[in-house]
Amino acid sequence: MAFAHQVGGHANTILASPLSASTLIKPSSARELAFYQHLAPSLDPHLVGEWTPAFYGTLKLAGKVHPEGGVAQVPPATDVEPEMLVLENLTYRFVRPNVLDIKLGTQLFDEDASPDKQDRMRRAALASTSARAGVRLTGFQVWDHGQQTYVQTDKPFGRALTVDELPLGMARFFYPPLSGPSAAERAAAATATTSSSTASLNPSTSTPTAPTPPPPTPLALPLPLPLHLLLPVLRTLVRRLDDLVHTWSRLALRMRGGSLLVVVEGDPDALERALERAQDEADKTAKAARARRERGVSTATSGGTAAPHTLQAFDVRVIDFAHTRALVDGEEGPDEGVLTGLRTVRALVDGLVERLTELQRSEEDEARER
């Protein structure tokens, strides 16, 4: 069964896991399996699970279910289904996950790709925001708690954005009222209006008649999350992105075609409960640390205390490592193209925090004046 919350990558490549709702499965490639099993642990023992989805191993297809219910063994042939990676489902701890997939990197092709593919991918990066900003908004879904439905934004939106429009794109995901139409959307609307306004010929008289153009279709913008809930999430996300940039700047690898996945709880009630739990956990941790200091005991702890089933306010991880590899002779240092993208995302979120903080102040001032 296809994974319900996939917003990027090739359609229907991420599948719901038969093992548990907390995991998902995807076709394995030699490089992605090597990343999880060998490369990532050799670079940073905390990388997998902390900054990527947790990795639980692989599955192989043992049989296929016929429509009438029988099970047939898969023959040992060249067309056998691929080995599947079993990975953490990053949306599991959310009631209504808002999911954003951001393609990372200024270079999108492998060095061993054919010259034609390299040229095609180079032109694709130059035609989008990838080459300059190191990011492209691949796609996202946002829960509209007013209409009780998801609003999907697909690849064409992100591909058409300019670098200057990236703040608009990020606002469309995090706080839709701040996002007006992009230049491409305005152009498409103008073309549609012009086409509908073009005079047509009356078949009986051959004289032009001018139909009344329909009104432009408004953007389907979801009802936003309340600012008093969203702003704490965004401020924490900025700090998390700072940590991610620091971590990635120490990794000697090259990643092509990977993404940053951002998940935010889209249900206001669930988000409020998740933030309250996070604050309770922070208070407990601080209280325990003070007690240990007073007793002269080390304050080092062994990770978080939240149970795996508890609600989460947001998450951010790097995903998709099918084209990630170790350095080869002549290469050194981190992947600067990916770091450019991560820094761009950090700057965009920080800029959005500033805009929303000002908006919140304005709303509070208006409320006091009433």
C-alpha cells in the first residue's frame, strides 16, 4: 500500500510497512543501503536516527497475493522485486502531519551519470532555485483544519519559483495567509483570463461575441495554525537547523538528490498538547539537572525521555541517500552545495519568524485597542 503522506520523490515508491505503522519501506539501492549500514555510522555514530530516519534493516519479497486470495512464491529470476529498506516513519507521531520535502544541493547529478544526464540535470538546477540557493521546494501537504482536509502543493509550484520567491513558498507551507500568488501563478491566471475573454464567432451570424470571463480562481490557502503555537515551533526549528548545519559541516561525503523533510503537527489541538508535553519534559530535565548539580553528580543524560508513542510538535531530517557516497581521491571537506541549501532553509525560517513575530505584535496591539 502506498504511503499516504509522500510529497516528494517518485510516486508510490514509499510504502506503508507490513511490520508496524511506525515504519515504512522503500526499494533499496546499493548506495542507500551502504549509507545506512556503513558510511553514516563511520562518519558519525549518531547520524542515523538523529538526523536521518532510523534504519531497521531490510525485507525481501517472499510471495505475492493473488486477487482471489492465494499466495504464490516469487521465483528466483532477474525481475524479482528489490530488497526493501525498513525505515522510521517520520509522520507516525503526528495526528495531522504537515509535510514539506525540500530538495538539497546545488548539484543534482552523480559524477558517474552520462554526459547527457549531467547536462540535463545541470540545466534543471539553473532553471530552478537549486543552482543559486541549494534548495528546491519539491512538494508539500498542509492540513486545513477549517475544511478538515489536506491541501496538496506539487512539484510544478516549486520548480517555477525564483530565488526571490522562496520566502513566499515557505510561507505557503508554514503560514499560508502570508503567501500570495507566485509570478508563475499570476501568469497562468492572466493567460486563462485572456483565453476566456477572446471573442468567439457566433455560428449563425459569424459575428464576434464576447463572453463574460469567469472570475479568477482564488488560491486554495488552508486556515493557518495559531501564531502562539506556530512561533515556538519555528524558533525551535531554527535552533535545530543550526545544529544540523554544524553536524553536516563535519561530514566528508557527497549527496546528490537528497532532501530535507520537515514535519509539523497540523492539528491545533494536537500541536498544543505536543508543545505542553515538550515543555513538561524540559522542566523535568532542568529540575533533574539542578538536583544532580546540588548533589555534585554529573549532569550528563542519555537522550530524551519521551515515549515513542507520544505526540510530536515537529521534526526535521535529511532523507533519500540513493546517490550519496564517500569522498574519492581529490575530494575533501563537506558537501558545500548541501550546506548552501541547509543555510538557505535556516535563513528562510528565521525570516519567517521575524515576519510572524511582527504580525503577532500587530494583532496584540489591535486587540488592546478594541
